[in-house]
Amino acid sequence: MKKLVLMVLLVSTFLITSCNFGYKTTASGVSYKITKHGSTDVTLKNGNLVKFNVKFYVQGKDSILNSTYGKIPAYIQVDTAQSKYYTFVSVLPYLHVGDNVRVSLSVDKLVTMHILQYNNLFAKKGHIICDLDVLDTFPNNQVMLADYNKESEHEKEQEIAEIEGDLKAHNVFYTKTADGNFYSITKEGNGKRADSGKAVSIYYTGALLSNDKKFDSNEDSSFHHMQPFNYVVGQPTVIAGWQKTIPLLQEDEEVTLYIPAMNAYGPQGAPPNIPPYADLKFTLTVFHVRDTTVKSQPFQFGGMNGMGNANQQIKDAVRKKLAEKKAKKKGK
């Protein structure tokens, strides 16, 4: 029995030592291990503009917390002052271009710093693992921005291709806009265009394209705002997918919009309901088109005040339009 206990202790000690083998520690106490050395001797220095891929996950768990792999890489300026903070970026001054590194962050430490709270995912004595690949450095912001724009365009092209492929696979008849949005007309309009500078009133329901989960609507009472959304066509107060597509529509037209993430909320998403890189789908009705000098409402999910923010001219116009529609229905 004593031999068995001793053997278990020896094996446990070996496993713990093996797990920690090769790890070093930054001045702030962050543990890291270079898993692959780059082929260059270019060291990351204070002030360097760096491009890297990064993935976060909880040790022993399958789910990934966040990742840039296969998406737009991350960009940051190396700041050696960050070395004193308990964060994954504190390892950057220890790395070279081309290095792959694994960083281990203590959940207990992050809880004491009030960054995390214990729960089913972040347990006591647990660790958040960060895998990081240093891709490149840039001499100035202009060059870095050009690279970011290139990566963004590539991401957008991928999203557009995926949406178009899915629409074709499901035999959806669609129109593709110059900016890479798609719309399918479910009811033709009356010919009155939503031209730039016109004021439009819109009914909509927005959902994630991946699973049809609704995130907002002024047609569904569960979202608690049933008034039409007022927008001056061409103004940058809505997502790019709306801004570029609405001028192509007509009054009374009903459409389904398919918008790639990079024409919506992109890498940041709109927490908590819209995750990063989420392609979106909207069912949308251009309820009313008119000439007006009224400004657009800011587009805020669940917080649109509808006609409450419009002047009397808009209120009267919308009421008149509603009355006309009711009269037409009665006449049928």
C-alpha cells in the first residue's frame, strides 16, 4: 500500500513538472513558453507595431473564449511599461517575429484583480491559456493601417462568398449590391424610391444569419418598441449594410437583407446579442418615403424611440400612411 501511494505521488510530481517544463515568467508573474522559435532574429522592442494571431481558452475546456485565427489578426504597439501588469501582452518584449508562444494566466490572480469572477467556466486554481503567433512588425502606422485594410477586405470577401454560396444552395433569388450585401424581394414596392436625402420609416426584424436568433425588432412586441424606425437615407447613422441597400428600395417594398459581418458590426460585434463576426439577416419593410429635413434617429437596439424623436411632420405623415393602408384593407 505504501509503495502504491509513493508511486502515485511520484507520477503526480512528474506530471506537474512536465506541464510546467519550459515555462518562464515575466516581471509581472505571467507564465509563458515559446513553443516555436521564429526564423528571424528581429526582437520586439518598445514602440514596435506588431501584428499577431491570438486564441484564448480555459485549460481543460473545449470552448474557445476568443480567437483571431482565420479572421483579422490583432494589432498592437509594444509598450514595455505593460510588462509590470498581469496581462498576456507583457510577454511581447520577450519575443521575436515568427515566435509562437503559450501564455498561462491564473484565474485566481485575475479574480483578485477584479477582472474575472468564479463560475462554472472560471474555477479556482484554473488557468486561461493564450496561444499567440507573432506575424509581423511595421515601421509606421500608415503601413500597419494598409495591412489592416487588406486583411479586412479579405475577411469581407470570405463572408460575401459564404453568404452567396448559401443562398445559391437554398435556391434563394437575390440581388447583390456593389458593396457585397444581398436582398431578396418578397413584395414589390410602388415605385417611390428611397433616394438619398429622403426620409423613410422602416419596420424590421433582425436575426443572426447563423441560427435565425432574433436580436431586435419593431414588429415583435417582446422587444418593447413597436414604432417605425425613421431614417434619412444616406446618413451614416445605421450599419453599412443598411446604408448601402436602402437607397435601392421603394416605398411599400418588403425584402430580406443578408449582410456580411464586415458591413454590420465586424470584429467587435454588438454585445451581448450580436457576437463578433456575425453575419446578419433582416426582414425589412420600407413603410413610408417622404421629403423632409428631419434628422435620422440613432440606431440603438431595443432603445429606438420611433416617432417620439420625430417632429410633428413625420408623425402626421406616418399616421396618414397607416390610415391609407387600413382603408385599402377595408376596401378589399
